Amino acid sequence: MKRLFLLCVMGMVLGGAGFCEEFSYKLFFFVGTVEARRGTETWHKAVINSVFLPGDEIRTGPGSEAELRDTDKSIIKLKENTQLTIQRFDSEESLFKVWAGRIWMRMIRLKYGNMKASIHTPTAVAGLRGTEFATGVWLDGTSDFFVFEGALGIREVDQTEEILLNSGFRTRVISGQAPTAPEALTEEDFSQWQEKKPAEEKPKEEVKKERKELGWQAIYGATMIDDKLYYQLGILPELKFWKFGLGLDLSLYFDEDGKTRKNDWKVQNKILYLSYGEKEKGFYTRVGSLPEVTLGHGFIMSRYTNMLYYPSTKTIGVEASWNRKKGGFSAVLPDVDEAKLVGGRVSKKFGWFNLGATCVFDSKPATKTTVYGCDAELPLPLDIKLYGDIAKIDKYGMGFAAPGLLAKIFGADFRLEYRNMDSDFIPAYFDTFYEDVRMKKIGSLTSQGEKKKGVFSGLSYKFFNYLSLSMTYESYSKKDPSLYLGCGLVKKIGSLNSASISLYRKEAKPLFSDFNQPNTMWRFVADYQLAGPVSAVYTYKVNYDENGVSYPSSSLSTKISF
């Protein structure tokens, strides 16, 4: 009898321990400041493998993140400034309360069994009918919901009317109002949330594919270099392994006499680029061609490239950046051989504000210039950011860009800023055409004249993931306006793999006619599938000099992709 009693007690203890283990979350990973408490206890620092039971709370500080997992590998990821309560978690129901911040969840348990699950926020109640979703709660209690797999049944906390939010859609709940009509998820939504999936949960084949990708392009055709016709023959291999990327330009250019260009035999001219990582995601660097470099908001360096004269001139540059939640840095050296131009930026997060400092230096004797400045940015709810920039050209004038606004409106990225500048200050001094007009720029800096005041605006949008549109426009007093327009096909339609057209005009009037003006550039590229892996690529580009003389270049080549 005594033994039977002991066995019963042991069974109850072991059963209770098993229950706690099965229906609990553990702190799997965290960075920064993460605190926890049980019931009404005081907050204390959380540690790895801390167990969270019903009634427990967890919160993250500025620039911090945390990840909770249960025994079935269900996952809850908390972004910075987020507070979560596990109100109930058992075999019948899971109930969570998000007080503030943003979370991403994957509920593996909902794939089987009869468990119910729901998320409560200050303004909404969401019943989980799917396995993967995210939610964000703003300072006023407004709640956003994003569904990546399955569905959510969502209602305002004091109302009974519920909407069904299916996979691929989002909605917003404001206090006292019914949920907004579902909208399709944007690419930013997917990149913001789905990229955070653990790699170990992906199929092995997919992981292998991500780690090693090899692409080859065989090209032959005709092109213009330095106003001379050349026949191009070569291959453009691209190798991607894990976070590393390598691009080569193994092309040879023959003139009409069958002679090759001497510069084509240089080893450095065969390396198109070598890269590691991705921009805006941790550490990133690229050596070789730099298609587009922007520092900060672009008030000092915007869309700069060392490929303005490619392929007649091939320049090896270096770009590097390191981005973290609390700050980071960026650096660029466009020409390693000369090392005359160098730029850098550092940023740091202080509470709600992001502060940054930028400096770019051109040490060429004839165009010696230093531009430096600082900026501040304040993130707000509803995907809005307020910012301001101030910069100065050493020994010349100063410029302000404030207030500035970054916002997402109906899926489009919108930018607007008011600029107030001295007559001897040029915004985005280091731009796309800098290598071509650097002498003209330094000569145009004069303190004679009135201050320049005006607006700068930008817009980018993707139509149904098929067509992308981007535009920037700037207009100042006593100056002609500048315009950039770009339109591209981002998804294959029929035999047309891709196509893009762009127009860049600097201080031109009128903007949409009389195109033989200085600082005007057209570029058109089309990739048309012929048969199997073979496609034809047509490229056309034309520039206009100070006298309105056009310098067109075009090429028609065949590409074979393996």
C-alpha cells in the first residue's frame, strides 16, 4: 500500500513536470535588454532557456529582440519595445496578450488537434485559424495584422463583427472601429517578417540552393566604346556561395581589324565584383563595380556610381557597411587605384531618435572638395519617419533639408523634404554624373546670388509585382527643375524576361521636351527569350553634352543562361 502511494505521488510529480515541459515556452534567443516577470513580481533580466508558463510576461527594450519556442517548435519572435503576456497555454487553448510592439508567430500546434488560439491587443481580438502571422501594436493601441499562412478571424475588442483575414493579406484595427478592408501584403511586409524564419526549418534542398548558386551568361554581339565599333565575345559567370558573390567579365572586344583592346588583358578588368552579405542586413561589402551608392538620406551622396564609363573604363571600388539595430557605418572608395574619392557615414540610435554623420572627400587637386553633415530621424506609427539633414561644402556654403518625410501610402514609398541652401551649396553633390561633371561642379560654386529654396520629392511603387515605377523631382528658386524617371518590368511576361527604361535630367527646362540639353541621359534595356536558355538583350543609352550633342551607344547581344 505504501509503495502504491509512492508510485502515485511520483506519477503525479512526473506528470506535472511533463505538463509544464509540454505547455511552456523557453527563451531560445535574445539580443539587447530582455526582461521577464511572473504574475505581479518585479521585472528581472531574462536568461537563455528561461521557462515561461501561463501568467508570465516578457518585454524587450530599444534595439532588442527575443525568440520563444515550445516543444513543438512553435515560435514567437518579439521585436524591440514589445511586451507580451502568455495568458493561457494548455491542450485546449492558447491565449496571448500583446500590449505594445510587434511580434511574429508560427503555431505548429494548430496543424493538428483541436487547440484554439487567439491574440488580444488593446483594440482587437484575433482568433488564429492559420499557422503563421505577425501583429504590430502602436502607442495609441492601433493594431496591424499580417497573415502569411492560414487565416485570422479579427474583430475590434468592443464589437462583435468579425472579418476573415486570409493568407497574403493585412488589416488594421483602430479603437472603436471595425477592421479595415483586407489589403494585399507588400514585398516590404514579406521581407520584414518572413526573412526571419529559422534556416533549420527550411527544406534541405532549399538551404543548399541558397548556399550555392552558379549562373553563366555567354554574350556575343556589337557595342560602341569611345565612339568606335567593337565586336564583343565572352562569358559573364556569377558564382554565389552562402553569403559570398563573385561576378566576372570575361569578355574580349575586337575591332574591325580583328585586334583586341589592350586593356582587356588586365586581370583587374576581368573582375566585375566580389561581394559578401546583403545591404541593410548586418555586414556587407562589395569590391569592383559599384552600380549605385547612397549614404544616409542622399543629401551628400546619392546614386553615385563608378560605372559611368563602363565598359570602356572599368574601375575597381570598395563599398562596405555594417547595420545593427543600435547603429552602424557605411564606407565607399570608388577607385582603389587612384584613391582620390572616399566617403563614410556612422549612425547611432539614441532612444527614439536615429542620429547620423556623413563625410565625403575628393582629394583630386583640381576638384578638391570636402562635404560633411549630420542628420536625425524619428520613426513614427503608420510607417512614417520624420527626418532632417544639414550639410556643408568646406570653404563654401551650407544646406538644410528639413523637415523631411518618409511614408508608405497605399503600398507606395513616398518622400518629401523642404530644402533651404546657400547659393554655393549643391545637394547630392556626389551623384550619378559626378565623374563626368566634377570639374564643372567645383567651378559652379559661387557665393554670389540668393539662397536656394524648394522641394525634393520621390516616389516608388510596384504594380501587382509586375511593374515597378520610381521617380524623383526637385525644384528650387532661380534654378531649373531636375527629374529622374524609371520604369521596369520585374516579372516575366510571355517571352519578355525583363525590360526597363529610365530618364535622368539635371536642371533642364522644359522637362518633357527638347531632350538635347546638357545633363540628360536615356537608358533602355530589354531581354527577350528566343528559345530554351537563349535570349537576346538589347541595350540603348544616350547622353547629351554641354553643347547638346548626343553620344548614343547601343548593343545587341545573345545571352545563354545555364
